[in-house]
Amino acid sequence: MSSHRRPVLAANWKMNLGPAEAESFLDGFVARYEPRDDRTVILFPSALAVAAVRQAIQPRPDLRLGVQNVSTEQKGAFTGENSAAMAAGAGASFVLVGHSERRHIFGETDVQAAQKCVRVVENGLVPVLCVGETIEQRERGETGEVVLHQLRAGVSMLNHEAIREMIVAYEPVWAIGTGRTATPQDASDVHLVLRAALAGLVGENARGIPLLYGGSVNAKNASSLLAAAEVDGLLVGGASLDPVQWAEICSSSVQRIT
Ligand code: PGA
């Protein structure tokens, strides 16, 4: 069975670009990046810049919107949190779940990642579940085990249909914001492991689940990473903050994956 997945290019702005900065970013970006139907571009602004981004991309339905985090809870007395329902109401279609900064700086657990995936799906949004090993884990040869554990735990409360519709991002912790990128081969090796595990869960349909690579991606290395086997897209932090470089990355040559 052939799949219909298109390469996904996702910008994780982290705690950068407020509403006014996001607007001027988009002025620059849309002038440099024309809509293309062979790829999906997703922006993950700060929750406080979502409204500004939604407004700015209104004439560009090819550009999709996501949020960087949601609460495990549905609603109520959780000061400072945003719910998945609020993200949906604000125009988001995607939610990052379990990003390594959430896991390592804020102590987010696998159980919370699983609960967040459920909230995201319940509200009709697509989770982008992030997994990745630390340098110590890689050096001990535990990469496969770590990412498989994070993947299986993260999807453990989802049904097959939801798993088929999700996105998974492999982001080695040692490559995030360090300038040290995984080689295309490193990325392929881990993506193969993830794809096999997803196939174990949902069978042939696992071929349609986009597997993104993230960690020090830039305009220079984007094409070679996108050309790597089993790499269906990129999740980009630092290099997505510059509209010129982000437009270049989004214009990288891609192959339609069958
Ligand atoms: P980076 O971040 O591109 O700045 O390494 C990637 C990410 O954390 O999603």
C-alpha cells in the first residue's frame, strides 16, 4: 500500500518572537516562500503569538499553525496553563508533545506526554510526539531503547486510528541548539527503529506517519537530512527564527514519498 505522506517542515520558535516580531517575521517569510503543494509547513509560535500568526497567515492556507505545549488537564484552576481545546479554538492544528526541553527542563514525564496526546486528539488536533536520547544514553548504546520507550509510552493511551494520524519527531538531545547535527545516517538509523515499532502497533499504516528529524537543522544541512531514508521532514528551532533562512529551508528539494 502506498502512503500519502508529504514532507513536513516545522518551525519551533520556543520562547522567541512575540506578536509584533511574529508579524514582521511573516512579512519577510511569505514574501520569500510561495505556496507549494508537495510539502507541509507548520509554525509553532509562542501561545501568546498564536493570534497574530493566525491573522498574518490568513491569506496563506498552505501555512499551518501549531502550539508548543498544552495541559494534561481539560480546564479549571491550573494557573498559567493552556488547554488543548483552547489551542483548537485559537486556530492550531498541531501540538508539540514531549519536547526535550519540556522533559528535561520542566520534568515532564512519559505519562504526562501520553495524557497530553490524548487531550490533543480529543480536541481534533494532531500530536507531534518528540523523542530523543541524551549524549550519555547514546554513548551507552541505549538510543534505540530510549526512543522506543518514549514512543510506546507516548502513544500508549491512543487508539490505532489516532496513532496513524500523528507525527513523530526524533530529536537527539545532544543535537538540540548545540550546532551538532546528527548525520543523515544517524537520523535514518533511529527513524527505521521508530518506523518498525509503529508498524508493530498499526501495521502497514505506519508508512504514512511522518517521522521528522530535529536538532541543529539549518539551511545548509536541511536537504541532505531530508534526503535520508525514513526522514519525512524537519523540526527546526534556531534556524527557523530568521525568515530568510526559514524560507530557504522550506524551499529545500524534497521527494514525494511513496
Ligand atoms: P534547534 O532546535 O534547531 O535549535 O536545535 C530544535 C528543536 O528543539 O525543536
